[in-house]
Amino acid sequence: MVETERSLRRTRTGVVVSDKMDKTVLVSVERKISHPLYGRTMRNTAKFKAHDQGNECSVGDRVRIMETRPLSKDKRWRVTEIVEKAR
């Protein structure tokens, strides 16, 4: 039997803005887009609830999150690594 490799999953890098939930953090991901008509660069912010198994993340940490199966009503992402701890 040949093992098929998992398809590549989407990853994002963002900042933890809330860690008040148990095993869940709220991650704010910012991206820059160009306005379709005027060409001005704009900032778009999206917030994702991500699963943090060990409750290791704190507010201000820069983390990398990966898309996964639905874990609850709103959680579809999980924290894969803490890129930079908050000071």
C-alpha cells in the first residue's frame, strides 16, 4: 500500500490578541492588498481562533497557525509554532 502525502495546508503568521479561553487563542493576521482601482496599499486584518494544546501562547506572541479540520464551532486553525515570544 502506497502512503499518500497530505495535501499542503494553508499557514498564516499573526499576533496573539487574546488568550482568555482554555486551549484557544485569538490570532490577528494582517495582510496588505492593493486597491483594485486606485492602487493604494491597504491593510486588511482577519482574526482566527486557533487551538493551543498546552496553553503556551500569551498576548503579544507572534505565532504560525495551520489550517486543520473543524475543532469546534469557530476553530479551524491550530498553532504550529511560536515564532517570537512577547517581551
